[in-house]
Amino acid sequence: MRLTMPWGFPPSQAEELVATLREHIFVGDARWYLQKSADPGRELLIQLIGNLTTWVPLSAAATVFLTTIAKRAGDATWDVLAKAFKAKEVKPLADVATALGKALEKAGPGTELIVGLSIPEPTWGTVLIISETDPVEIAAKLARFVSLAEKISTTMEAEVAAGRAPLGRALISIEEHGAVIRWMSQADFGNHERLIS
């Protein structure tokens, strides 16, 4: 999995993040992103993009987290999320979310977390953008992404094979009944959308 950090993020803290993430998922050494935009507030990011197998180690924890929340769907409050987050079986997901939340805070305001699959390629990929810095909220979105990663991967591989590869990023939006993937095609510059549930 490729980890990209914002330019200026302290290398020692990036190494600490990598070490924590490697307890649960395989991550290569951090790379730094040099922002070229004239607007200093744009495109501050921490990005984790890998193939489907790199996300598999979080699958069991994501399933437990989402199942726990689903059992209490009628009162899906912050307390329910926080309790599910602290469950022993959710520890891999909680550790990753906590480490990413700390890194986002260290990177500064406006930094976004981008997680995704390296389809059609590892720089842009098919991604979910997470703006929250709270580890519980990160865990909730990361769990939804991980639980749908295989279907997202299969769908996007089929779209690429059919000649509808994304031009730039394909964006994942987590919605009530699944996820929606949106992208512009390289072939016809047309906008495409697929529902994953």
C-alpha cells in the first residue's frame, strides 16, 4: 500500500505512523506530496491507496464494527459508535483509525484522508475522501469502505476492461444503502456512476 504525506510533515512522525499501520496492514515507506497549487489550503492530504489484498487484514474488524452498529441501528448515536470502536475485535480498525486521526491533526487544518484502491493505477485510484479527524468517525467510514472494497474492486476492474477507465480519480461516496462511485471516463470524457451495495 502506498502512503503519501503532505510536504513538511515531519519524517519522524511519518515513520511512527508507518510503524503503527504496519501492525495491521502492509504499508510501504511514506512518500511526500509537494503541493503545486497557488492556494495553500487546497489538496492537503494523507493518502493510503493499495490493492484489494492490502485492505483484507481490516475486514474482520470492519465486519464486527458494522455488525455491532447495525444491532443498535434504532439508536445509532455517538455512544453506540464509541462503544463499538472499543470492542476487542475491532482493535485493528481502531488502531489504524487512531493513527490516521493523529496524523491528520499533526498535518494541520484542512488536511483530508484519502483511502482507496489502486484501480486503474496507484496514484489516483478509486478513493474515499474522509474529512473528519476523530478516530471513531474515521473508523466508521473506513469500515464501510473496507466492507465494500471487493465489490468496488470488481466493479471498477470491469469498467476499465470495458474501456471506461477513469480520467484522474474515481470518487467513492458512502451513502445509506452502500456506496456510489463517480468518475469521468478517459475514452469519452463522459460522467459515469455505479451503485455498490
